[in-house]
Amino acid sequence: MWPENMPQNASKGPSRGLIIDKTRMGELVQELADRIVAANPDLSEVTLVGIRTRGTHLARRIAERVAKSVGQTVPVGILDITLYRDDLRARIDQPELLRTEIPGPVEGHNIILVDDVLFTGRTIRAALDGIMDLGRARKIQLAVLVDRGHRELPIRANYTGQYIETTQDETVRVRFVEDGDEDSVILREIQRP
Amino acid sequence: MSLIIKGGRVIDPVGGLDRVCDLEIDKGRIVRTGRGLSGERVLEASGLWVLPGLIDMHVHLREPGYEYKETIESGSRAAAAGGFTAVACMANTDPVNDNGSVTDFILSQARRRAAVRIYPVGALTKKLKGEQLAEIAEMKVRGVVALSDDGATPMNAEVMRRGLEYASTFGLPVIAHCDDQNLSRKGVMHEGAVSMRLGLPGIPDAAEACIVGREILLAELTGAALHIAHVSSRRSVALIRGAKERGVAVTAEVTPHHLTLNDAALAEYDTNLKVSPPLRTEADRRALVEGLIDGTLDAVASDHAPHNIAEKEVEFENAAFGMIGLETSLPLLLRLVHAGTLTPSQLVQVMAVAPARILGLPGGTLGKGVDADVSLVDPDRVFSVDPQTLLSRSRNTPFGGWELKGKAVCTLLRGKKAYEDREWKSRQKVSS
Amino acid sequence: MAWGKRKDLLGIEDLSRDEIETILDTAESFKEVSLREIKKVPTLRGTTIVNLFLEPSTRTRTSFELAGKRLSADVINVSAASSSILKGESLKDTAWNIEAMNTDILVVRHSAAGAAHFLSKVLDCSVINGGDGAHEHPSQALLDLFSIRERKKRIEGLTVSIIGDIAHSRVALSNILALQKMGARVRIAGPATMIPLGVASLGVEVTYDMDAAIEGADVIMMLRIQKERQGAHLFPSVREYATHFGLNQQRLRGAKKNLLIMHPGPINRGVEIAPDVADGPYSIILDQVTNGVAVRMAILFLYSGAAQ
């Protein structure tokens, strides 16, 4: 399912494999940073909270760009949503639980959740619950690098790097230098045995 | 009408016989052995062992009082299925067999319902309390063959001394269950590395050996006939060996489970392995096998102790002590024979000859003119133990699922079939 | 991370070092939850946990209860006094009744060793051993490891002395097994009546001398002395025990500077441990209680999916 009002910057077509390269990814991160700055005049109230683990990489990148552009340091937190997942008991493997670390208070702050890919929306639902258990934020927004559609919950990002048309049989993988890869976004068909 | 058991390997250590030949039975008695014998009826026994009926000198038939665990009828059928033609049943029934009327009851039940010979063992002390001597002479007259407070040990050495003396007056051996109850306290298994790991209260081997030592000294003092029941530890074996070397009138028995298993088997808290005395270490088990081979331990007895599932399907510490054994005793001993540890002749010695001698019973031989109590054993028959198909009324065996080799296929009591293996029977029909 | 989904936690004996580390690492995340203002996460929403405590226990039961509640599970306590066991019902029947209420996790404390094993065989739900007789108390050992690791940053290579009634203590056995799996050296000390017969098979150092037990130890674990055991001929009097095997300031003069003193509780002040030692600078007895909740949250979390 694709959003009814298809956005302008949607990439169409079945261009599998590398769909966003290093350069383009850098541009997208810059755009996200610029739009966040534009939409949030008081950056001192903003905390970027990356959803483990790739959302954390993206949150740090955005914070770096913001610092370069406007000279303001925005704190970056890490949120582990394992405890809030709705598929815990159905999973065969046991998910690894890592620590949640948010610098400073959530109470009254402007939280921008950051994740690499927006898909069904379930991760974001879990993240919202996780954040709310930590305190009553004044405002919670969402920034993602890629929106690949197929939402199962009524959730939309405030800041989206790029929309990519996909089918259910495909996966979108965002790679980061931090994990030992080259920055890139790869689209693949799910290999089924 | 004579019966010829044809072509089996006849093993009769008393008669010095171990060869393939025929055995003739007439009017319930053994007539002769020889080759090419003929008679009106023939039992084809080639490939089988033809043994004197096995005797289990230590079983619990639970009647009177605990008929939900076992009865004289069900226990005797289990015995026949295990190749036994006689069993001695212990006195810890309810009421306790500590007087002539209970002995009478047991024997009258036996006459009416038992598949094999039943020899009651009387209590040494009233209600097995270890305080006052039971009416021993009275019970002797009614038919007890030995005396024992099995399940308990008179903790007062004076009582034991007088019991031995008084029993010897009437020519009855005393069967001693050796357990220092202060040392064993609330113990439920052998005390050692395994009990420590399992967190279960332990029974030290000294709890047995202390009393074995005491009883031997009292037997020496009194000159009475002493039989040590279900020896479980190497220390006890050593004490008995020493006593025999000194010429003390002591005999001893060991169970198939103590010869087969050690305490490591308890790792999963299987309550069917909870027995008294407990399964001990591998070193103890080896010493028991050694003791059996060198004659320190005279006999094998099952200590068949039936319990209802409700008494076993509970926490280990709360479970009843004991396992059934009549139907697995012979197959377990045959493992030692197949392993070359024991000869077939030795097996007959410990499972028939010695029990008869110790208790002064007829049987234990295939000699001319004796009652034809005969066990036909297929030493090569492989079968899996299925607790549900056992003839005992209880199911408390830890050997369920074990693949065993060798079993009794036909048991004759005074020349009549007391038990017949179904598979063997069907083959007989085909061949005749 | 090593976690093959397991159904039951019956003892430390069954766990590998990797699995123990996974539990401890997971517990660290849960410790963070316990420090939040809202100390609750929805992870086990809809999960039913029954604490079947057939032997008196406040500490362990409360700790498991709090752990379950912080994970949003429904937690029910069944104690010896309230259960039908006293009315003659067998443990098996009690357990089946509990399971018939669609219980997902059963935490069981029982005076009989092997009770948890017994239940794990008859039940489909996860069974967590909350202490069985003198056998094991795995969650206690895990929280002890967690508390040591938190302070010392490692367990490997440490020398840990366990002092008291080793022979009748499930805490001692679980800790000995756990510490050895993690690479610590274990010493045990107490009067010979309290050292088990099979101790040689454990590979621990045994001493009957308190000073030798204390010297060079990085951690000392004191065990609770059960006063009722006086009747079992283990020691002649509480006074004599306290004098010869109790931990007091004077004895600690030979101790390492950064020693940790632990006790599974409840403490007999003035018997196995002097009050000023229990409350003193080496003591991490209250850390153990705090960490107990986090470690039990980790246990419930890791074992919760297994019953599926």
C-alpha cells in the first residue's frame, strides 16, 4: 500500500540493489538537518533520540550537521525499544536487550525520534510508548531517512529523507560507516528458501 | 502323565550338571535327566536353559493391609513371570506378621491364590518396633521360615542379641536390615558427591556398615544364624568377607538394582530410584559384583517393594522407598552373565541354590525325586521393559524402557505351568 | 549474545558461561528501568506469573513479584498457608491446577530438593526455581554474580570465600557452581559438620580456619545460620558459632582493602555477622537486594517466550 498523496520525491521503479549512494545519503542527512532546524526555532529544547541501533547512527549524523550549520549542539539519546515490542512472544529468536540512555530530562522537552527506515510503523509505536514512560515530553516528532510504505498503523514522519516504492517481498537496508560498511541504501528481494 | 522337557541346557549346580539333555517329570516330580527321553507330553526347549525354580528370598507382597500396592496373588504371578517358583515375604504388613494368626492368614491366602510357593518371614520384634520380641515359636509352628524386622533395625543392640539367641532356639535364621537410624536420619539417598549436587539429605554408607558390624559381632557372640539383607556398600562387603574368614555363621544377599545402578542415576530425581538402602557409588557397585563372584554375597534377592504411583509421583524427599523387582531380577542378572562376569551355573547358585540353603527350603535343585519346580529361560530373548505390562500391581520400576536380554519363558511349579510367555507359547503351538 | 530459548531455570548447573553472561547483561538494562521514575515497561503485558512459595520467604518472593510487576505481568502469589497443599493435595495436583489457569511462568520455592525438576516435567509452562531444599537457588547466585561484577568489573580470577553451613545451603551450591563457571576461585569455610561429604568433587578450597578464609579474598559471602540446626548436632551453641565462625571487625584486619562482603539475607545480626560489619563499608548487602529485582526481571524476560 502506497500513501494516497504520493509525495514529489518518491523514487519509482524496481531499481534493485544500490538505490542511494554515499553522496546522495550525505545530501539527505543534510536536508533532514536543515528542515529540523527550520521547523524548531528553539533548538535548546530539542533532543534527538535514535532508535537502536541504526537510528542512533542517523541521529548522531543529524546532530553533527546541525552543529556545523548553526553552531548549536543538540543532545543525542539512545532508545532501545525491545521491551515495548508487540511481537516479543511470537519471535523464535530472543531479541537482545540493550540499555536506553537519554541525556537530560524528557519531561517538557521537544523529542525528535530518529530511525533509518519507516515501514509498518510498529517500531515507532513502541518507541513512542518507550519515550512516554520516561516522562511527558512537550512534543514528539519523527525523522527518518527512508519511508518505504506499507504502514500498519496510522503513523507518519515529520521529516523524511526519501520515499521509496517497495513491495512486501523486499527489504530496505541502510548501511553506515559506523557498522563497517559504506554509507548506502540497498533494496533487495527477501530470499525465501 | 509324564512330561519331557526336550533339548534344553539343564543347569543344576547341586547335581553338578550343565549340559544339553532332556528332563523327565512325572506326578509333579523330577524323574530323571538324560538323552532321547520320551513321554506323553513334550516341551520343546532347545535354545533354552532349564533351571531349578528360582527363589526370591526377599519380597514385599503387601498383604494384608496394603492390597492396593500388591497382593499375594498379584505378587506371586509377577514372581512366576520372573522365573521364580518360591518367594519369602517380609513381615511389614498391616497388621505386622508378628503372630501366628497373621502367618496363618498369609499361608491360607497363598494356598488359595498364589501362583508360586509363599514362605512368610516373621517379625523379630512386635510391630517391628525393636522393643519386645515377637511370638517367634508360635510363628515357627505356623510356618515362618526366618525372622526379620526388615524396613527397620532394632536400634537397641540388646534386643538384637536376644532376638538372635531366641531365634536360634527354634532354628530360624534372622534376616538383618542394617541401618543405623540415627545416622541415616532423614536421608533419602547415598551421602556423597551426588547427594551434595542434588541437595538431597544423605545416608552415609557407615549407617549400613555400623549395623552390619554390630550384627556380625552379635552373631559371633550368640552363634546364631545371621543373614544380612540387601548389602549396598563396599564397607559392608568387607565386613562380611572378614566375618566369613573367621567362620561366623553369616550369609548375605544383594539386589539386582544395587548390582546394576549407582547413585549417579538419581540426577533427574526419579523417585523409582529411591530405595533403602540407597544406590551407592560406582566403587560400591563394583565391590558388590566382586562380592557376588567370590561368594561373600551368597544370594541375589529383589527386595521387591511395590508402591502405588501416588506414593512415588511426589517430591523425592516425600516419596516412598523401594522398587519392584520380581520381573526384572533375572534379566538384570543375565546382563552379568552375558558380560562374562557370572557363569550360568553361578547365576543358578545365587538365585536358587543359596536362597534354598539359607532359609532351609526344598528346591534349588533338579535332583531325582524332588518337586518339579523348574524355570525355562530364553537367555537370548531381547525385550523392552514396559511397566504397564508387568504383572505386579504396582509400576514403580526405574527400568521402564530398558532393553534387556534374556527372560523366563515358562515356569513350572510341581510340574504344572505357573507362567508361560505369550510369544513362546504361540511358537510352541506352531511347532507341535 | 548466547540464548537458545530455554523453558525452565532449574539450576546454575544447566547454564553455560555465555548464558550466565547474557542474563547478567540483560539485567543491566533492567537496572536502568528500575532507576526510572516510571519503573514499569509493558514487555510482559498479558503474561501470567504465579509465585508458588511453599516455604516461607519474603525476600525472594517480593523480588520476583516486583520484577514481574515492573514488566507489566499479572503476578499471583500462592503461599504455603493459602495453598491446598496443607489440606493434603499433592504438589502435582496443585501445579496442574495452577497451570490450568493458563499460567505462563511458575516461580516455585519448595523445601524439597528437586521440586522444581518435578514440576518442570509435569508442566508445560516455564518453571523458575526460586529455591528447592538444599539444592539450588539460581536467581540468588545470578544476582550475587551481578553485584560482584558491578563492583569489581569482572568475576574471572577473583577469590570468593563462602562461609557457613555449606552442606545445607542452596545458596552456597548455586554460588559455587556459578562462580566456578565464571572463572572465580572458590573457598569454603565452616566447621566440618557443615562441609558436605562429597566436597572434594567440587574443586573448591576447604578451610576450617576463618583467618585463612578471609586472607586474600576479594569477596566474602556469609551464609545465614539456621538456629534450629543446633538440634542436628552441627554446632553446640549460637554463642560458640559466633565466636569461632562469625565475621567481625577484628577478623577483618587481615582482609583485602577492597573486599566485598555479601549475605543472601535474612541476616542473624551478631551470629554469622557482626552488626557493624553488615552495615560497614565493605558490605554490599543492600546492593544485592536492589540488583535482585533487575536480575529477576532479566530471568522472567528471557524465559517468558520459551513456553510458546
